[in-house]
Amino acid sequence: MTEPILEARGLCKTFGALVASDAVSLDLRNREIHALIGPNGAGKSTLIKQLSGDLRPDSGQVLFDGHDVTALHVAGRARLGLARSFQVSSVASEFTVLQNVLLALVGRERGAFGLFRRVLSDTRLTEPARGHIARAGLAGRERDRAADLSHGERRRLEIAMALAQAPRVFLLDEPMAGLGLEGSGEMTALLDALRHEAPILLVEHDMDAVFALADRISVMAGGRLIATGTVDEIRADPEVRRAYLGEAVS
Amino acid sequence: MIRERYLNLALLAALLAVPVLAQVQGAPFTITLATKIAIFALAAVGLNLALGLGGLVSFGHAAFFGVGGYVIGILASHARNYEPFLTWPVEVAGTTQMLVLWPLAVLVAALVAAAIGALSLRTSGIFFIMITLAFAQMLYYFAVSWPTYGGEDGLPFYLRGDFPGLNTMDPISFFGLCYALLLVALWLFHRLHRARFGLALEGARQNPERVQALGIRPFQVRLLAFILSGAITGLAGALYADLNRFVSPAMLGWQTSGELIVLIILGGVGRLCGPVAGAGLFFLLEHWLGGLSEFWQFWFGLILLCVVLFARGGLIGALAKDQTHD
């Protein structure tokens, strides 16, 4: 068993009377896709935000590669290699596809204060950027503005940006959302290849994708983690069936 | 429609040609007008860095403009009166050397920008606009109520600073200095825009959350942009004080801040030569409309309204092809 690269230990987070995270412990190991599922309002997004640094837990710890990063800000965790996609795809919409990926590379090389270091004419950046764009399936769209991309293409752009971050962990929040049948099929294939790059913590509602991709599944309900296990174990778990899966399993 | 690059070159050539022709024909007023345009363009290039690239609508850039001016005014008046500026802990004399005064004005403006920026950039949107305004107004009232350097009446200092090998009181020579500094600032803006820093700054304007998730802290990038922006505007303030041989609290007033924003909107927000086009249009209109009608500001307001409504990219945006990122 390998050491977990990303680990949540007893995370608690309340908003007023609402307990969004109730002593949640979860880990992500190298080379795996770990899916996080649960009904709306189960606390998945709150958990992701605590892992990414957007929210501070009330108690508990977040460990990245064995180091406590609970107090580290979003940008700091990103520099450690935490790459994410957002629930609603989030890119710099006035920038071209290429510029968006270059932005990710600048973040990775900590080059934001390069006052005179050119970007678009620097092949040390543009060559790898084109490679990431091609891997995400957007070759030929480099000079299109992100605002002109379709919804599915913006999702792909987010993946290209995540790849450019030299990720050690992917945190992907509903990458299939709104993609349609064909789109989610393509995205599933893309994510399947990514697991060799870095492990993926995948929040997803699309059960076909989850069952196709996940090595392990964790199920949340009411702020608690009610089960973690392999696909077969989760399918068989009676509590999970009751809480969430219902007919999706049958 | 023409390429933006050619439009920029044409604008800059015109700004150079007009005062040179005026010199030949002996029209010093035209040279002074061109100098004023160059100086305000320079100030607006500074603001354009924060506002255009960073999306930071600073309504307080008069603070840097005025501070730059007062650095010149204070040190020059000490030098003219042979009174040391400081006697303790070391004696520091005033000076009239532009090559000393300019870096000092830039430095002091940058320090003020660092202080104002560090506090203001914790807010955004309308709050940022209001807090930058508030800081600039604080400096304004400070200058008004500080009698040592003229208070409300301002501080005249009679002669421009000295520049090696030039008679700065000669209008065309002084214009040359201002124009050269404008070119340097435009080059700097262009380089910053095309650099990693510019990409991060523009990214932070469009989507700070995303930029942060890529490992770049928007606050730090914006603060650096704000400091550089204030420094450039401070240099323009220094030149403006020398142009008039006079500084007054009006340089620090909110009208100045507003004017700088108007210049950028007129010329084209975030466009390299937007400030040049804006300053040219603004002061020429002020001059012409002022000659035609006592109520020129009314007509000027109408024109500004039309630009905002019908030419979102300002003058540059209306005349030049949309720039492609290549």
C-alpha cells in the first residue's frame, strides 16, 4: 500500500447550524482515481474547498505528501502541485486558449514577477503549452479566445491548464457536468489517461463515468463520509444504496 | 481600419511634429500645449497599467501625480532659497538637478503607492474606487493645511530644474525631455504587457479565483502593478510641476484623478497609446471648445458620453483593428 499523496484527517466545518463536514477523513493514493459521490448538499464541495485551501476547516488537518498544509493558502497549495477544475468551468475568458495555458505555466514556474520576461515569444513556455493543449484535444484552437469555446471545449481547456501545472494531484469538481452523452464519453477517456500523470480526486454525478473510472469510491451524505471502498463494495453497500444510489446501481 | 501599431506610430509622430513645426513658426503656446499633452499622457500611461491591465479603477492617482510635483516643488524651493531641506541627522540640501529630482519623485510616489495599495487592494470594485479616492483626498487636505510649502496657495519656484546640456526654460527643449520620458514609459508598458507579469496581471483582472488556483497570488501581482503605476504617474507630476514652475494642492485633487481616468477611457482602456490619444483629444477639445463656447464642458461631456456609449475601445478601438494576440 502506497503512502497517500493527499489526505484529510477529521475535517470539521460548520456554517451556523449546518454541519457541512462532520469529521471527514479521506485519502488519495498515487495512481488511483478516487471518486467522491453523494447527493446534492452532502458536503462534497465543502470538502473540496477545504482540500484546495478555499476554506479553513474548523478542526482537522489536510496533509499533502505527508506535510500539514491546513494553514496554506490556495496559491501555495497550487504551487505544491494541486491542480483543479471548477464546478463551473473557470478560465480567463478574454485570453486565447494558448494564453490560458501559458498562465498556468507561469504559475508553475513562479514567474508572475518576471517583469521583462516575454511570454508568447518564449518557446520554453509555448512549446510545452502546445503539447498540453494537444493532449487535452484542443490542437488547432490555440489562438481562439476562451470566450468563443463551447462548454465542452472550456472543460478541455481546464484540463490542459491542470496538465500545465505539473500536477501531483488533480482535484476535479464535476468535469462531466453539462457535457452530454458524447462529451462525457470523450472526457472519460481523457481522464482515464490522466491517472498515470497524477492521481485524481473526482467529484462526479455521472455514475457511468464514476463506475468506469474509479478505483475507489467514497460516499458522502449529510456532511459525513458514510462509506469508502472499491466499486463493487460500494455497489453492494446497503447504506449507500439507501442514501444515494437507489436505482442507478440496478 | 488600420493596424494599431501604425496608428500608434502616427499618433506619436504627430505629437512630435506639431511642436517642432510650432517652433519653426514661433508659436510657443502650441509647444506648451503639446508638452501638457505629453505629460498627461505619461501620467495616464501609469494609470493605464493599473486600470487597463489590472482592472484596478483607481480614483486616487492624483495622489501620486501631486506627490511627484511636491517633491520637485519642495526641493527646488529649498535650493533657490539656499536653505537646507534637512539639518538633522545629516544636512540635505535642496536641488534643482532633474536627474536627481526625477528618481526621487519616482521613488517617493512609489512608496506612497505601496502604502495606499497595500491597504486599498484588500478591497475591490466600488470600495476600491472609494478608498483610493479617500487616500488622495487625505493628501489633498494635508497639502492645503500645511503652510510651510504654500498651503492652499501652492508653491511657486520660478525656474525649471536643470538638465545637463539643455536650457530647460526653452519650451522645445523641455518638450523634448517630456516626450522622451513618455516614449520610455510606453516602452515599459509594452514590455510589461507582453511579459509573464502582464499575463498574470491581466489574468487576475479576468478571473482572480482561477489565477490563484494556478499558484499566483492576485494581491501581490496587483500591488506591484499599483506601485509601478503610481511611480510613472509620479514622474509625470514632477514634469507638470516643472512645466508650470508651480505646484498646488489642485494637482492632488479628485478632479485630477477623474481627468486621468477620462483620458484613458477616451483613448482606449488598456491600449498602449490610449493615453496619448486620450490626452491629445482631451486637451485639443478643451482648447478648441473653450474658444468656441463658455460652456465648453457641456459639449465636452456630450462627446465623452458618445465615446463611452458608441466606442467601447475608445479612440484607438474605433480607429484600429482589434488587436490579435500573436
